[in-house]
Amino acid sequence: MAQENKMGVKPIPSLVLSMSFPIMLSMLVQALYNVVDSLYVSHYSQDALTALTLAFPLQNLLIAVSVGTSIGINSLISRKLGAQDQRAANKAAGNGITVSILSWGFFALIGLFLTNSFIGFFTSDPELHRMGWLYSSIALFFSLGIFIDITCERILQATGDTVRPMIIQMTGAIINIILDPLLIFGLLGFPRLGVVGAAIATVFAQHVSAAMAIYYVRKNKEITITRADLKLEWKTVKDIYAVGLPSIIMQSIATILNTSLNKIIIGFGTAAVAVFGIYFRLQSFIFMPIFGLNSGLIPIIGYNYGAKRPKRITAALRVGILVSFIIMGTGFLLFTFIPHIFLGWFNATDAMVAIGVVAMRRISLCFVSAGFCIVLGALFQATGDGYITMITSVTRQLVFLLPAAWLLGKYYGLDALWFSFIIAETASLLLTIYYFIKLYRSKIKTLMA
């Protein structure tokens, strides 16, 4: 197949860039969904921005399941295509769509029955509670669009098509950007809906993207999905989640982390929580391209691992590390020298700027090492060893970051709390290097024999 030849013979630097750049751009556009909501909502009221920050962990959990599942689908499809097993590749795609729909049903129930209690865990303020509950319940109950969209995009990416997913993401983002101010502020005859308008704009855009993604998958010649492929097969589901489940757990831990950090930080006031929410939305513009790079590397490494071409695997990793260093280094410089400008975009008060400048400068010190770990994670996921990313994530976030944040915040104050990110990232870096050396010796070097 032409796409197989592309991943098997095309020069690695141009292959990595051609595979990764559209995904990186797509991930940047994906980051726009939350950022655009927050930008507009911050001009609606500070309480509205705080409400979105409190709802953010639930959205993170939803994205963790959808992205983690699709990573497993992507990895399995690319490995089967590399091994010339077309039937298994089709089955992986069909089963992937089915489990994504089932996942949506689970989150729809959370949206109906649990969001009220979740927001109430953080605040007793009735207006703050109302806004957080409305936004999160709408975002979760109507989340079918994002599940189908992300799954179909990863199916396309696994076949070497990274341009159409970019088009899909950009279309959804443009729709969201247009609808947000109309529905939040009630412009051009639309009702003034506040945070409800932000939620409606987001889910509508996601469903448009999903419709486009389904259309492009049906047109794709590398994967043909039949009704039989949609029927769940235990072995296929198991293979998907062998890679996908560790990724889900890894990203779900981030939800636990954000929830816990929100609980710690809210003790320093709602301004501190709002700043933390702003930071996470801003840093997504730095980290999302790296996750896109990771997604571009997975099918390349997976294909060449299946085809037993170790030199192309190591070459792809070297290019990925270089690109990561450039992006994360740029992010570090921006967060260090002009954080006040970014905070100003969100209508930040003087108190928020004072908190935010310190937070952004300290946390960004670990950007470069974080990018390095994400790139090496592509190797673990592409070879079916996604559990390694789970181990490093648990260690980073629960063993080091959360306890350090609590201790530093309790005994030394809010400014010291931000150093916990550096402590945790150092531990993650050391573990990642250890597992990389171990896996490289056991799986990659043996291919050279």
C-alpha cells in the first residue's frame, strides 16, 4: 500500500514532520476549545471563569478516556497495517468506534447524576455552584461528538492521513470561536446565556467535527469498516486497551490531580483558583503540540516495529526529541518573560497577575524535561508497553506532585507550592530514562540481530 511505503521508506525527518505537523496543529486547535471558552467567560465574570476551572477536571476525565482509547486504536491499527494484516486493522477500527460510543453513555450518566455533587465539593456559593453544574452537565451529557471525532481522527492518522484530521479540528474550532461570543453575551439577537452558551457552542462544534470525521473515515481506502467489525471482539478490545488503558489511567490521574490541587489552592482564594485555571489553559498551547508530535510518532514507530526496522525507530525518536526541545524551550521563554501579557488576555485583576507571574515562571522551568518524557512515551505506546507511561505518570503526579504541593503550600505558602511541579518532573524524567534504556535493550536492539 502507498501509505505503508510512506511510513516504511520515506526519509525520517520529513516523515516525522509530515505526520506530526498536521496533528500538532489539530491539537493546538483542540486546545482552543477550552481556551476560547475561558477567554470569553473571563470577560463575563471572574466567578464564571472560576466555575469553568472547577468543571475542568470532569472535562479532563472525558478527554482522558476518549484520547486514551483512540491512542490504543491508533497503535493497534498501525501495527496491523505494518504486519500486512488488513482484516485485523479493520476490526480494530470498528471495535474502536463501538467502545467509544459505550464510553459516551457512561459520561452521559455522569453528566445527569454526578456533576451537581462534584461542583458542590468545592464551593457552597450558590451562583458559582449553579454555573459550574450547568456547564459540566451539558459538556458531559452531549459529549458523543468529541468521542466520535477523536476516534475517527486517530483511525485516519493510523493510515498516514494527518491532513483531514487537521481540517476537521480547524472547522470545529472556527465554529466554536464564532458561536461563543454570540451565545455568551447575547449578540446579534441570540439569547445571553453566559456559561451555558459557552457549553452549547462547544458541544455543537464537536458534533459538526464528528460528522466530518465519519464522512472522511468512510472515504478512506486504507480502512474498510463493516457491521461485523463493529461487533466487539474480546481480543481486539484487549489489544486496544493494552495501550489505551494505561494512557487513560495516566490522563485520569491528571483529573485527580487537578481536583485535589483545586481543593488545596482554593484555600488561598478564588483568584488563585482562577489563575490555576488560566495556567492550565495557556500551557495546553505548549503541551498540545508535543502530544501531537507523540501521536505522529506512534504510527511511525509502530509500523516500523511491526516491519522490524529498528534504525528508523531510533531516527524517529531523535527527530522527535529535537522538535520537542525547540517547542518546549520556546514555551519556557514565553512563560518566563511575558506571563503578564498572557494573563491580561483573561481580564486578570492585579491580584491574579501577582499570583500568575510567579506560578508561570516557576512551573515552566520543567517544560523541556516534560517534553522529552512525552516523546519517549511514543516508543512505549507504539510497542505495546503503554503501562510504562502509567507508572511514570502515577509516580509524577500522585507520589511526588500532590504531596509536595500540599506540604509546600501548607508550610511555605502559595508561591512555594509551584516548586512541587519541578520536584515531580525530575522524578518522572529519571524513571522515563530508566524504562527507555530497559525497553530499548530488550525490544529494539534485538531487532538488529
